[in-house]
Amino acid sequence: MQPVRWGILSTAKIGRVKVVPGMMKSPLCEVVAVASRDEASARDMAAELGIPKAYGSYEALLADPDIEAIYNPLPNHLHVPMTLAAAAAGKHVLCEKPIAITANEAEQLERAAAQVMIAEAFMVRHHPQWHRARDVIRSGEIGDLRAIHVIFSYFNVDPANIRNKPDIGGGGLLDIGCYAVVAGRFVFEAEPLRVVTLVDRDPAFGVDRTTSALMDFGGGRQLAFTVSTQAVPYQRVQILGTKGRIEIEIPFNAPPDSPTRIFVDDGSQHGNRSARALECPVVDQYQLQGEAFSRAVRGAAPLEYGLEDAILNMRILDALRRSDESAAWERV
């Protein structure tokens, strides 16, 4: 198929370092332009990555008739406004997570999604390690699912960083708690019924710096997670069944240049001694994400996770925040 011609909306680090280089590996994605409100920044990124065009405004990029799809990694409060602007210009949009700050805001995209494709950029759902884990679960090897534990943390106390600004959607829940929610929905293949949350806020920034939650998926299935923006960098997913468990070693920031592993353990010995490693091939999950969206643009394959999925995820995040306010269980 003909490659889809992409424009990149901003020089955000996630795009410059991870997403765009991944997309540029693919014959299905042609990155033709990047835009920034600082034209020099756009030119620097274009020169660094070999992108043909650099624009000094987002509007100029959206007006480029050569561009078919937009990747939007702007700060959270600009996800919906600039996705709407891109859709109005006739561009399909892959928007960085979370797609909005609230579910009500995300619902503003529904009319636009009838005209162009809009999806949320959860790259992890394209990585084969997640599909391998789900295949093991579906095979019945670990028995009936009972619980998932997710830990995801990093350390960031930069007051200028967007993740430390509450008025534009900062904080750990929106930034990385969304991955825990996606993990539960992907593994259980179900939606949570109710949630309860415990939050610790940074006294200076006002953002949630450590958030823990318990999510009830019904039928005795539970997900517990802790995410933190001020803790040692770490990530791990444990999936517990009645006959065994699965551990995803690097669940979210899987390296693009080395194999990944998941562990399947029947629990017959302590200390992981009965666990066997299943190695997954070297892939770039950002490349796979870009390819999946490009195929959908060309009509070669349907978009597996569209806007409705993104709105569902936001409704769960809304419920988690309501629980923080009510100090009680909240229905989703």
C-alpha cells in the first residue's frame, strides 16, 4: 500500500525520541512535516530526524494538503482542541494519551470521528508481549483470572515540566495511571464496575504524585495499581490466576532494540524458580502503532481501538478522580 503521509504536531520529547523515529522505520508511514510554535525548534527536529518540512505554527502544518494524518503529542489540555482543528482540516488523528482531561471533553470528538479516524496512542496494545500474555491466559494455562497488580513509577520534580502542572492535566493518574487502566481492560477483556482511590499530592505542585487504586471487574476479578511521579523508576505487571501467574517484565517502555520477556510460573517453587521465560521478538511498538493506524487510513485493516475505546478509558479515570474526592467506591 502507499504510505500514509504524516505531520507531527509539536516537537514534544515523546514524539522526537520515541514515536516519530519508530514510525520512520516503517514503509507504511512517511513523516513529511513537523510543526512547533517555535520555528527554530521545528527546524532542529526536522534536521535531526530527516523530516522534509518544518513549520513555525500548528495552523500552517494543518493547512498542508500533502498531509493525511496527524500525530498529536501536545500537552494534555491541547489534545482535544488541536485534534478538533486537525479533523476540521480533514486530517486523521493519532492523539497521545490521555486523549482528553475528562470523558466529557473526549466526547466533543465524537462528531469529528464520523468524518476522520481518531484514536488514542496506547502503543503497548500493539506489542507482541501483551498479545503473548493474553494468548497464555486464553489457553487456560494459568486457570481462572483473579488479580492484576501494576506498578509504574518515575522521578520528576521539575516545576517547568507539564506533568507537574495541574491546570493543564498534569499528575500521575493521567500520565501513567491510564496505562494501568488499559492493562486491566486488555487482560480481563472486560470493563471495571467500580473503583476506589488513594492519592498523595505534591504540596507545591498540587498534582497527584502517588496514586493507588483498586478496581473491581466483577466475578471476583480485581486490579490493584500504584503509580508515582516521585519514586524510583520502575514498572512491572503481575497477572494472577488459580493455576499460575504471568509477569510482564518491562510492560510499558519495552525497548525497541532488544527482545522482551514475559514469565509464566505455576507457583510450584518460591523465588521465581519455577518460572519459565517466554521471549518476544525485537519490535518497536511505536512503529507497530503507526502501521496499524496507517493501515486503517488506507482501509487495509480496521482500527481496533477507536474513539469509543478512548472515551471508555476516560470514564474510568473520571471515576478514579471522583473516588479521590469522595473517599469512597465510585461506580464507573
